[in-house]
Amino acid sequence: MAFTLTIDCGGGGIKGSVLDEAGTMRAQPLRVPTPYPLPPELFVKTLTQLGERLPAHDRVTVGMPGMLRHGVVVATPHYITRSGPRTKIDPELQEAWFGFDARTALEDAFGRPTLVLNDAEVHGAGVVAGTGCELVLTLGTGLGCALFDGGALAPHLEMSQAPVRWGMSYDTYIGEHERRRLGDALWSRRVRNVVEGLRPVFLWDRLYLGGGNSRLITAAQLARMGDEVVVVPNTAGIVGGVRAWTLNAR
């Protein structure tokens, strides 16, 4: 039986666990705060140190925020900042992260086959049914997005950086900072407005809302989104680490 170390990297925290082939966790998830400033070398060190505290594993799946292509970072929104989300961007960090081959660096550090995807894509791998057009939106520090067609992962769309209104990106408009400022009721209305705005763009068969803040959407707003919109557990960001290997070609 192969065991998979899955690490879910967020703007505020990095958590991981080891899963068996059925996607069952073999250890309680461990979480560490995301350190800032966070150059790529510290990112790799943080993940390997987390992995050393967990049971033995045969391969590694890492989900991280931003645009990645074939395991190479094109852009990452939080890790280029000096002190974390919504703080000033550090030009040196921005340069260091652009083109960083995260998959190769982590594969070398762990000494095991490694898959690196956007965190919403790993999350989606844990919940999609594998039929029809399925969109996954994760609500946390910002907004994550992953699209699946018949269970196949589509090229990543960095929806979080698109403008939505008042000069704000989706990342800001329904991110954690605005949720705290508005309160759950008004924030939930914003989430529903985003869902309704994206509906004619994707015409999904199912929409999954995940991430740590999805459980804070009020029942009234969720009911108005329709039966094809489903809230899924945040643990999918770890559980999806096994299935990601079958849904995505390395």
C-alpha cells in the first residue's frame, strides 16, 4: 500500500497529513503558521520539517496558492509579501518566486515523487464526482478556483486576481479580511453575488464551495444559490492529495 503525504499551503497556515490509498488519514493533521517573509528556500524547509513529523510516506502532494504550470510557479499572491496577505509586496521575493520549479525542489528535498498543484485543484480532487462540468471555489484568505470536466483537470484559471467591482479583485472582495470587516451575513451575500455572476460564465453542472470559510456561509444565502451548489469539508484539501495523482498527468 502506498502512503501519500499531503500538504495544504495557505496564506495563514500550512497543514499536512499522511493518507493511505483509500484517502484515509493515517495521522491527525499537523498545522504550522505560514512564516513570513517566505522565500522559496524557507518554503521548502518548512514543508520538509512538517513532513518529518508525520508517518512514513511514499509520495508527496502539495497544494499552494497561485498560478502553477507543471509544478512551476508563475505567480503566488501571498508568499511574495513581506509580512503575509495584504501587506506590501517585496520585489526580491516576487522575483525569487517567479519561475520557481517547486515540484523539482520539493522532490529533491523529500527524495520522493512529488506533485505540486494549486491548492484549490487538490481540494477539488477530493470532492468532484468525475462527471460533467464541475467548478470548485475555495474560500479562505482569498479565493481559489479549479475546473474539472468529466473528472479531468482543466488548465488553471487564476480567478482570484480578476477585478470584480470597486477596483477590487475576487481575492479581496470575498477574502478573509472582508469577511471579518463585514460580518458573516453581509459577506455571505457577497459570496452569493459572486456565484450568480460566475454562473453564466461556467454553466457548471455542480459547484463545490470549500475552504475554511465555506462553512460560514449563512443557510439563507446558501439556499438561494440552488441545489447544484454544495458546501464541502475543508479537509478535502488534504484528502484530495491521493486522488490528485489519478486526475492530473505529471
